[in-house]
Amino acid sequence: MTRQKTGGSLHGMNRIVWILLMASFSNKADAARFEVYGESPLFSVEVSVEKGESIAQVTKRNLSRAKDSGLIDAFGFGEVGVDFITPLRGLPLGFSVEHVSARELRAFGWCYSVDGVTPELLADEYKLLGTEEKIRWYFGYASRIDQNWEAQCIPVFTP
């Protein structure tokens, strides 16, 4: 059997352009690194993320998997994000307040970053593009001086 050569490659080029367009608009899951850092790294795993999924959805799913796999002992997830995470050895890390002075207090809790940037959005408000490379949860604090919030999500521990 002999093959006939078709005239030109326009048909093939159109097909490639169509495939690339479909890929850019799809909700296809991509892989990202999901990390949780407390006093030390608690775990770091490769996970799938889908376009339009929230940080909250990815976090709940992967904290549940981490608990089921024995990577962490327990966790709590509330309306605004992670309430606490209990490592296998150690005390739970969760929300707390420290009165530094009569003028200053620090509120401690869990913060997240996406590709090294800490967004100004709650975990359920941040929608993923599906192209993210790293989602990291870390224990941080916000500082209030003279009734003004001066800083937020300052890491307590350095990874």
C-alpha cells in the first residue's frame, strides 16, 4: 500500500493550533508541590491542581491525605483557612495571640503562599490557574501596633 502525500501542511498546522488552544482553555490538572512548614518541614508532596480550584479545596484534600498517610497527626480547617496542624511529634500549631507590650500584639496562625507570593486573599477566595508550581503553608504572625495592623504573614520559623 502506498501513501499519497497531501499538498501543503496547512491542515496539520491548523490541527496543532487547535490542540494548543484547547489545552490553554482546559481545566486539565497540573502537578504542583504542596508543602507544609511548621517548626520544621512537616511534609512536601506532589499534588494535582485544577484551573478554578481554590487553595482551600487543594489544602483540605491534601491535609486529609497527609493525615491518612501518617504524615501528620491531626488538622482543623475552618471558615478562613487552616485552624491548626498537629505534627506526628509535638504540639499543635494553631491560632494564638501574644501581647508583646501595651501597644503591640501578635496574632499567630497559618499562612499560605503560591509560587513564593503571599496573596491578600483567604484560602477559599484564591482560585488557581492550574499552572502553579508550589503551594506552601507556613506558620506566621501578624503584628498590630497602636491599633494598626503593621504586617501580616511574617514567618515564625525559617524553612
